[in-house]
Amino acid sequence: KQEVTQIPAALSVPEGENLVLNCSFTDSAIYNLQWFRQDPGKGLTSLLLIQSSQREQTSGRLNASLDKSSGRSTLYIAASQPGDSATYLCAVMNPPPWGNQFYFGTGTSLTVIP
Amino acid sequence: DTGVSQDPRHKITKRGQNVTFRCDPISEHNRLYWYRQTLGQGPEFLTYFQNEAQLEKSRLLSDRFSAERPKGSFSTLEIQRTEQGDSAMYLCASSPVQGSYEQYFGPGTRLTVT
């Protein structure tokens, strides 16, 4: 069974700082990895998806990288803003036909201080 | 694209009552997933549909839980004889059957069992 770990569990940074969130997974034979943002009491918003053949994906101030062989992904947030405050979740999917669910980490709670 | 919708957004019920939640996926998406999320945890997989066929069920889905997707469009999740341990956020997601299997989540239904 795939196990996903996110470190740190919580992070507090001043506005404008660059930061890195970490995600590790136990089974490197993944199909894809997706990063999500979740605001308190809300659903999940997709940020970036990296397929197993890719090394990284970028969207605006966000950059996600994937190292399958070491079972790791990082989410880099540049020039953080108070609006970035949320919980960030990473999830991995195993290859079809077994890839019918995401395995989630417990998230990193980010607070950006104005 | 109106996104994934869920109804109701909040449900408070007394222990022992039955509840039913509805999920409307993105219209062209064949795959539909249900997850459960408790406070401070990442979402946990419950069940998965491809069109109207329920192809996978988690061991978390006890006999009191049943899910349907009768016409391959919307889905319902019913919990019978609710228990306090059922209190959680119930999340629905959908994805297209081709491509990256990127999942798009709805806003969730918050269930509180008193």
C-alpha cells in the first residue's frame, strides 16, 4: 500500500519569502502526483499535476518537481503572499488498472505573515 | 465547465438516522470518486465508479455505507444508522477516463453526527 508523508506539518513564513514543501511516498511506481490546496472547511483545489514521465511542472509562482526514484516531490512557492495561507496536500496515484484512487499525505499547513 | 458540485454542503443528524449525499461530476467525466476526510488528516478513498459501474470499494466502506451512480452521471452516498465516528467531510471528485486522470474535487459535504 502506498504511504505518503508530508514535511513539515506546519510552516510559518513572512510575506515575500520563497518556500519549499516536501512530499515523500513509499512506492516509486506511481502514475502521477498531484498537489492540492485546501482552505479551512473547503474542498480541494488542484494546483499542479505531474505525470510519472515528467520531472516538473510550473504554474505562476508555483513549481512542482518529481523524483520518482527517490520517492520525493517538492512544491516551491516563490514570493509568498498572505493569500497563500492554506493547507497543501500531495497525492499519488498508482498505475492503471490499480490506479483508481489517490493516496494523500496529511498536508502542510502554511501561514504567510503580512 | 461548472465544476463538481455536492449537496448538501452541511448536514447535522442524530445518531442512528440515515443520510444521503449527492455529487454531480463535471459533465464529460466518466470517473467518479468518493473520499472521506477527518480533521487534520488527508482524504481517504472510499469508492470509485467508472460510468455506472462501481469498480472499487475501500475497506473503510462498511455495510452501513452504500454508493450508487445509476445513469453514469450523478452519484449518491448513503450512510445508514449513522454513528458519531461518521462525522467527517465527504468529498467527491471526478476525472476523465483518458489522459492523466487528474482529479477535480467538489466543495465537500460536512457531516456532523450528534
